[in-house]
Amino acid sequence: MDPSPRSLPILSYVMKKFPSFKRPVPSDFDVEQPLPMSPSTLPSGPYFELKERMPHLTNPKLISEMRSAVTDVSQTRSMLKKLGPRPDHEAVDVAKARLAQIEEELEDVELTDSDKENSRKKEVEREKQMYKTVITLDEMHESYGKLLTEAETRLEKIYEAAVAGYNGEDDVAVVEEVNEEVVRILQEASQTLVERIDLAKKHLRFLPEAFGKIRSLVSLNLSSNQFQMIPDSIAGLENLEELNLSSNILTSLPESIGLLLNLKTLDVSNNKLVALPDSISHCKSLVELNASFNKLAYLPTKIGFELVNLRRLSIQLNKLRSLPTSIGEMTSLLFLDVHFNELQGLPHSIGKLTNLEYLNLSSNFSDLTELPDTFGDLNSLQELDLSNNQIRELPLTFRHLKNLHKLNLEENPIVVPPKKTVKAGAEAVKAYMTQRWHDLLVEEEERKKLEAQSETPKGWFTRSTSWLKDSVTNVSSNFSEYVAADGKPIKDPALNQQL
């Protein structure tokens, strides 16, 4: 639960230096719960030993601000340490869906007042509480992550204030380097209709909220800057069609991005994103989405149900272990790149991507071992890269990929088809899989014939023997009714009466 030195360097460093105050430290000193300090007890000079890393940090008030920010994080961290790991995304989605169902069940139960229903109600309430706990735990982890990020940003701004020569006379202000070009663009946008803005490679750290008011904007390029966050006000760009946020240091995207209903191209590659917001599914006009070179562990569960117009999806170089089942609903998809991830398999719904022409599943290394049978339904597929995986056998349905002309199966322990065939190319592989399917059909037919031939005489003999045995049993039973134990006939009273 400690801050990562890579993602939160200043916060990690400062918290590591907490105990090294230049003042006596009591024996019961608790780093997580430091004692409150009155103004009279504050040291006159800096009490963090940060001179090597932060030589400008000498002002007591700045140090006090820094200590306050870190203390807030420390207290939250202490509490969250006891909560354990964060629930995975799928578990949270299931919990939310089940919770909605339970609410409906409880409404029906409340209409009755029987003992049985009351018992059922208690069980449902317990289940409801369990799912609520999962959701609450996830929300707390989310809040903690945001708090860490905000604290890191705050510490950086404090240090920037120190570098800028802050003398402690006013409140600590955010030192934002407002680029002159940004100011000029905002002024221009207030007077004329601006459709395209390119601010790539301007060393920008902050995007003013006022950008959300440029409603005429169609294309916005903010790539290759130092943005850590994008303001929610971006939702005001109702006519935006192209948004390039690539090569920044974003750890998340605002949920408000789902309000960009006209967005067609979104590039968030080469950032530090650990997840895409669920609201991205609402961007129904999206044609191209590039989220490569991030830290994505999953895609939103319902992403495929609404992004039905998506044609290109680039999610390579992430940490994806699976693709959501809903990806099969992206029926317009032509290009899918998922190489360099941790895929452990593909959903059966992958076969519904009947318009897919390019698919790269390479370099999932030891995780990807097989392909589903539905893979053969990708009848528009032209290029397929399966290199650097652990695939030993292709499914028989592979023969249906009639348009496949480029295939890479290098660095796989492939057995079926044999490597000699693989080296001959896609057409040779398809021909081999077709012949293998035919040979297996012939073998199956021969096996059935042999079974039929061996079972027919035996079956007739068994049925005949069974019939004969039943007949003998019936005759013996009937005869025994008229013959006594000594072999003499027993007189039948009914028969005598008739005679």
C-alpha cells in the first residue's frame, strides 16, 4: 500500500524521510499518526532532510504545507492497509449487477409477511451486504489512489513554489506555467469559431478549464506534453471528433469523456492508464481507439455493446489477461492489435468479428496456449500474427479462414500442423487442416462401421437368448401351477367346476 517510487516519486521520498526530523523523536513516535504540533513547537528551520533531493525546500511554511499533505495520506494509508487487496473489475461489475437484482427481490418479499418470506428476506439482506462490501472496498481503493495522486501533485506544486522563490507571505498557490500560446488560443476562441487546435510538444502540465467552452472545436491535439489529468470540463466539447492525448503521464481519464458523443478518433497511447472509464462505452461514434503502451489490466465489461462502429482497436503493450465477452459485439471491427499482453485465452465470442481483417495476438508468451473453435468463423481475416506464444495445435476450424494470406506462427511449440507445413505459409496450413479434418472424418466412419459390424451378431444373439430365457421362465411358471412337488397334477377347482 506504500506509494510507488516510480509513479509517485516525491511522495514516496518524503514519506520515507518522515522519521528523520531534526528534533527529538519520542520513543512512542508513530509515523502513521504523528503528534499535532502547535506553532510554538514548530522548528525555525526545515525539519525534513531533503536538501540533496530538494535544495530549494527551505521555507518553514512550505515545509508545513508539505507535512500536512503527507499526513493526510499517512492516515488514509494506515486504514487501507487493513482492507487487503482491491477487488478485480469483473467482481465489482458482478456485485453491482447482483445488487440491482436483490433490490427487486426485496421489493417482492416486502409484499408478503409469512415466516418463510421473512427468512428469505434475511438471507437476501445478508447477500446484499456482502455485495455492498465489495463495492465499498473498491470505491475506497479508488479514493486512496486519487488521494495519492493529488498529494503527489500538491507536493510538486509546493516544491515548484519554492523554486519560484515563494517567500511565505501569501497562501501557497499553485504554480501553473500558463503557456503564452494557450492564452492566445483562448482569447482567439472567445472571438471567433476555432475548429482545430494543436498544442503538441509544448511542455504543458495543466489544461485550463476554459478549454471546455470552445464548443466549435472539432480536433484537439495535446500529445507529447506532461499532462497528469484532463479536466472534466472537456465534456463541453460537444462537436469534438478527434482527441489526441498520447505521450503524456495520464493515470486516468475523466468519466465525463463519455459525453463526447461525436468523438470518432481517440488516442491515449503511451500514458500510465491502469483502466479506461466505463463511460467510454458511451462514445458510440468512435471509429478508432488507441490505448496502447499503458498499464491496462482489463477493458470495461460492456465496451463492445455500444462501440459497434469501432473499426480499429489498438491495445498492445498493456497487462491485459483477458478480453471481455462483449468484444464480439464490435461487428464493424477491421483491425485488432493485442500483442505484448498477458492473454490467457480468447472468449468464444471472438468468432462474431466476421469483418475483422487484421489480428495480432503475438508475444503473449507463456499465457496464450490455444485458440477457441469459433476462431474459424473469422472468415474475413487476411493477416494473423500468433508468434511468441505457447500454441501447440490449431483448431480444425482454421481451414475456414479462406481469405487468410499472411500467417506468422514463429516461436510456438507447434505440433499440428507440423513445422514444415507452417514454414510453407498460410495456404499450406489451411490445406493441411482441411486434409486433417477429412482424414478424421474417414477414421470416424471406419470406426463406426467396425462397431456396427461387431455389435450386430452379438446383439441378435443376445436378444434371441433373452427371448428364449423369458419364454422358458413363463412356461415353467405356468406348468408349476399345475404340478405338485411330487410331480402329480393339481386339480384346479375352477376347471372341475367347468367340467
